[in-house]
Amino acid sequence: MQAGEVGERALVRRLARHFVSKRNALGLMDDAAALRFGDAWLVASVDRFARATHFPPGMGHEDMGWHACAAALSDLAAKGAEPLGVLVALGVPGEMDEEPLDAVARGLAACAEAHGCEVLGGDTKPGADLSLAVTALGRAPEDELLPRTGARPGDVLAVTGDLGGAAGGLAALRRGDASLAERVFRPRARFAEGRAIAASRGARACTDLSDGLGSSLHQLADGIGFVVRSEALPVSPLAAKAAGHGAEARRWALQGGGDYELLCVLQPSAAERVGLAVRAAGGRLTPIGHAVAERGVWLEQRGQRSELPDEGWEHFRSPQA
Amino acid sequence: MQAGEVGERALVRRLARHFVSKRNALGLMDDAAALRFGDAWLVASVDRFARATHFPPGMGHEDMGWHACAAALSDLAAKGAEPLGVLVALGVPGEMDEEPLDAVARGLAACAEAHGCEVLGGDTKPGADLSLAVTALGRAPEDELLPRTGARPGDVLAVTGDLGGAAGGLAALRRGDASLAERVFRPRARFAEGRAIAASRGARACTDLSDGLGSSLHQLADGIGFVVRSEALPVSPLAAKAAGHGAEARRWALQGGGDYELLCVLQPSAAERVGLAVRAAGGRLTPIGHAVAERGVWLEQRGQRSELPDEGWEHFRSPQA
């Protein structure tokens, strides 16, 4: 079968079968790897972007650099790590001018600096299309690593910040309204929130929402299930502003990607304490549902449950890819 | 100007101006970055390869995986680090079949295992051409990091192993003789040698010979120069076997890339001791010349010095790129 027919996640599962990692405490299916390094964890993650398939039309080169860097850093934030720096592998078409490359570099540098870290180095080679593979390196204290799986029935689901702003901003951009472009093009990794969640020791699992809430819930649901209360979703005011009607904003909050908020699963007795810790760190944590023994993901609306399909962004398969 | 006209090294220098790294002890122009991590160094390096521009025709997909992994690991070996693992960003054309991708994964896994480390994770995304960006992660003890610059006049130049075998093997392959394919397609990073050189504390600088000796000497010559004695070069018996005449084998040893041996600069008083340490580690270290105050790189042959041009492999500019 061809890669384009298999879909990204099935392809990753297939390739992962060839690898056995005893050192990576998070396992190969997490978005980041964690290795014991002295008395701490080295947390590392790589994210690859190509101009033709991953960036919306009209996005500038400086924003491409920022976005690729922020996406890689976001995976570290979701593990409770603090960022140290990034390495960047650039694939550059030979006919590309130097100026847009300078812009990519400026975006990478600005994003790293905004997150308190640095571009440490990289590799630049000819490529058929402009591509960026950003490897983010970070550090987490010994007992404060947040895995992706480990949720138990009864646990509380919670998200940082608000949802749907990036999807709403993208919809606005497509209508020619650039007022929300910053939210779409220049996401920020939630390091303060991730560190607060990890240090509270009340979370059993965490991931970032790069692909959208619905998709991430399906990835976290490893042998269990989740019920999300629609009324509890912190729909972004930006999404509400960009949407034609409330249902559209809610759909963006559920299925839109690119928000880079954190989705975590909390021990019920710790949920309130973790929320206060995130608030003390300058963030916000909203309970949106809970884990159940039955496998699946459901949306609960006015007392009725409906299945929430696994419809987030998936490369190779999603129509834009 | 277009990227293809600028050349790889000038492009990297241009892009590096946008980055300020206070944490990377090796500086942005080294092949690897080193960060303080607890009481040791985290050493990290990324290398990018694309099928269309970086691999010789006839190279199998398993070998592509091995080669990309070995090249990234080699940069760690040259810094005196021990390898922990690699992260891999794959760009995959949608029409590519799963089987060759499996082969790439097998090659990556086999190479990591052969070097005592692991594939820790990665990212797989659609790409216009098959590409691999491999990030290698390693660890070096506090006082044993090998920089790329720091040579002083009078220092001894030395290389591990022998030279020209990869270029000779490639020439043989082009004639239809695959007997040296292993040397070309499956290089090994010199970790035992790199650790021995670093632990001896007698080296001032070190790099790997991915791009060839001539090119690497020009990169090490930061404000000083080097004289290489042609008669001292440890020409590979494989190169001698593949060459039509002795001069061809010697040219491969000087300018051929892909050997992944280590080139180091030793304090004169420590040269013999470092050589013995490398031998004790199962390797070989051959003095091939010395550093001089005058800037430049020269080849000394029968008492005559001639300039050694900077003619190693450079992507974007080299004719095959």
C-alpha cells in the first residue's frame, strides 16, 4: 500500500514496530521521548513541516519559522519539561532566494527567544520543497514527567486556555480577515502551565492539542474512554467572533487544530489543587469531562451522549495534505 | 541570490547570524551543539539527507537509513560523546510504498543498535522527496568535550583509521563492482576512538571526516594553518585496490568524503600518549602533519609544499547536488 493511502498514524505505528527503545520512558507513540540524564530527564521531540503541505496559503516565511519551532516546543511543554533549545534541519530548494530564508531564520530565533531558549544549531541541505524539521530539547525534574497514557476511570479531563481560536482565525483568514492571524501563525507553547501541572503531581497524563481536541482524546484513550461535556468547553472568544453561529465555534473548539493548549487527565482528588497551581502560574485550567471504563470518546450535550469521531488533522489523509 | 548559487557553507554562515546561542558551548559553526546538563554535557547534532541529492544511485533503502543515522552519530563521536539515541524526521512522498519505508526503518534501527543506542522516536510527514533528518543525542563528561577550533601552531594533526576507502568504494560501484559497498553505504561512527581522544585530555580540537580531509582541514584552520605530509597519509587498502594508480588512491584519501574517520589536533607533548590510548581502545591514530602560524592548508610531498584547495563535498555547489 502507498503511504498516502495508509494515513499518518497507521504509518507511524507500522514504522515504530521496527524500533525497540528501552531508554525512552515515554514510549515510541508519545509525541516526545524522555531519557534519564544524570538526575533528571532529557526530553526531546522532533516535528517536521513542509511549505507545500503544512502551512496555509498566505503565511509568511517568518511565521513558518515561528510556527515550526513553537509546535516542537509544545510537545516538551506537554511533558512538563522546561526548554533548553532547538536544532533545525532545513531542506532548501536551490532556486529559493536568500531573503525568505533569512525570514525563516528570524522566525525561528524569535520563537526560541520568546520561550526562553535558543536555536543551538542545525543542518541546511538542498530539498525539493522548503521543509523544516525542528528538534526541541528540554529538561524535566526526576519525578515530574507527564506521560501520554495512564488515565483511569473517574479521572478529570481538563484543558488549559481556550479552544477553537486557531481554527476560527484560519477561517477568518480565508475570508480575507487577518485580524486573528497572530493566533494562527504564532502559537505559544504552554510551558508555565505544563510545569505547574507536572510539579503539582496530580496529573496522570498530558498531551498538547496540536491536532485538535477530538483527535487528542482518541490518542489518550488507551483502553479506557472519555466523556466531554459540551457546555464546559472553554470556547475561544476569537472563535466565537469569527464564527457565523455558536455551533460553528463549538465545532472548531472540538475538532480544530493548532491551538497548542494542553489536555491533561487529573486524579479526581487533585483536580482543584492542579487548577489553582495553573492559575498561580498565570494560566487557566478548565475541567471539561471525565474518564470512563468503556472505550470510546463521547460528547455529552443536554444530557445526551453522542460519539465524538476521531476527526482531527491527520497528515497524508486530511484533504489538504 | 539563490540558495543554489550561494553554496552550503556560505548559506549556513548567513543563517547563523540570526541566532545567538549562549548555551551551546561549541558555537553555531560546529557540527554538534553541547549544553550543560546536570554535571555533564548534552551533545546533539542533526543531519539531513534527501534521496534525490544525497545518496548514490543504486543505494538501497535500508542502507539510506543506516547511512543517515551513522552520519548524525559521527558528529557526536567527534565531540567525545557517547551516544544515547536518535530522533528521525521523515519526509515521505504520498505515492511511496510501505515496503521501502520499512527498509529505511530497519536500516535506522540496525545502525542505532550497532552503535549501542536506540531510535527514540520521530515524526513522519508528507514530503516531495524521501528525506531523513536524524538528530543524534549523546552525553560527554564534564571536562572531556572536544571543540572544532582551538588548534595552535606546532600542534600535531592526526587521523583515525584509514582514508579514501569510501571514495574508492564509490568509484568501484560506478564500475559495477559492489565488493566495497559496505564501506560506502554502512559507515560506522568512531565512538571508541573519540572517547579515547577526549578522555586523554591531550586534544585541542576534533571533527569527523564526512566531507573529506581537505575540506575538514579548511574548516579547522581558524586563524592558523596546517601542513599535511603526503607520505604520512594512511591510504585505505580498499582505495589502493579500487584505484587505477597510486595517485588516484591518494587523491581519494585527501578529497574523498564519506570515511567518517576523526581528524584531531593534539598538543605536541601528548601526541604519543593519545595514540596509545586510541590503540588501547581498539583503534588507530596516525600523525599526518602539524599546525603552523600562517593561514592556509598545504600538502608537503618530497619536501615541496603545494596549497591544498578546499575541494571537499559541499552541497548546493557540488556538481551532483
